[in-house]
Amino acid sequence: MTIRRLLPLAVLAALFALPACEDHFTTQDAYDVCDQLVERNPATNPPDTFLDCVACYETCGNSCTLGADGAYGCPDEEAAGGSDQGGAGGGE
């Protein structure tokens, strides 16, 4: 196949892939968000939950929430009865 035939297919594939990745943060973006959260309010975002925060933002993007128990999670996980983000190394 020639480049002229492959280019439209590549653009089309990229357009379909964008919505699937829209909700998730890259590791660096998640790290930056969590770093800012800890700096702004360390009382509600303790440093020992930093890795859980990063994992949550990588998974949920802007939908990531901090529960009353101090655990980060996605809204759909909370509705399902818990988060699998907890214990991902937050205090290690």
C-alpha cells in the first residue's frame, strides 16, 4: 500500500482511539496533579497516599475522588462497593 492510502486509515484509527484515552491521565500528568494537591492541602491529601492518588488519576482522570476515609477511587468503583486503588503502595 502507498502512503496516500495508509495516511487516511491512520488518521481514522487515531480519531477512534482518542475518546478511549480521554479520561485517563499519563503518569506524569497524574504525578503533577497529585503533587499540587499535596502542596495545596497536605491535611486532606497526606503524602503517604501519593501513590494511590497517582494510580487513581491514571485510571479515572478528572473523575478521581478522595473519599471520607482518605482513599482515592473512581466513582464507578465506589458505586460497586469499593476501590481497588487502596493499598497500591501509598505508605511504602
